[in-house]
Amino acid sequence: MKNMTYEFSIGRRLLHFYDRQNKSWYEISVESKVPLTTMMHIMHGKTKNPGFFTVWFLCRALGVSLSDFVGENRKFSKGEMGMHEFDEAVLRCFLKKQGQLFPEPVAESEEEAESFLQDCMAVVVDSAKEVEEYFEEIGVDFDEYDSILDADEVFEIGDGRYLIVEG
């Protein structure tokens, strides 16, 4: 039942932001590269688990940041919302290694990288142990990995810290 509420609220949020602009669902589908049927399944709660990047691409096509998308429905702490600034080492790491998670670059400058990381609520943790704790806390089963550090979403910064970009 908890997932049903989550899915339904995502659909309601998409409808809310759709009503604020002048694009057809077809135009949003083309612009986001999300199939129209997938969008309809999300809006009607038929999708079991809408992927983070599916929602992110839809938000971009609707002209809304992920922070705004979730922000009106839920109160987040500063760190949870990704509103902190990412230091130079984190931004350079992401720019250099973004290909491990994305087929094409999502950012080409440190400013674009910071904006993207804030939009997707990326997290920086101080150790490998904190990476494991983070994924355990959100209920991720990492049996498929020899180590959760092998996950595409985990970027080793090089100074003992890790960047987590959920996908």
C-alpha cells in the first residue's frame, strides 16, 4: 500500500506541473524520450516503481527541477534536498566519471554538474562504510554486487569520500 501512495503522488505531481504549461503529452513524451504509455502508467499508478531518471527526464520536459517537484509535497532537510554546495573535488570527480552512470554527458562544466547534482539530490558521504549505511537505510539490496562501491551510482572522489547519485 505504501508504494501505491508513492506512485499515485508522482502521477499527481506530474499532472500538477503539466497543467502549468502549454505542451501536449505527446510533446512531453518526445522531449523527455519517455514513451507516452509509460507516462500514462505513472499517472494512473500502474507503474510498480517509476525510475528516478524517468521522473527526472519528465521533470526536465515539464520545465521543473526535481527539488520543486518533490518540494511542494514534502519537507526535506537541507542535506536531503541536495541544497548544499558541492566542493571542487566532488564536481571534478562527477564530470570525469559521469560516463559510468550515463550514456552521454549530463554536464559539461562545474556549474552544470552542481546544478544537476542538486536536482537529483546527490549525497556526499565520508567513507565506504557510510555508503553501505546509506543504501541499507533506503532498503537497497546489494547482493548483486561484490561491494556496493561497485554500483554505478557510487563515485569515489579520491579523498576517502564518495558521491552517491541515485539512479
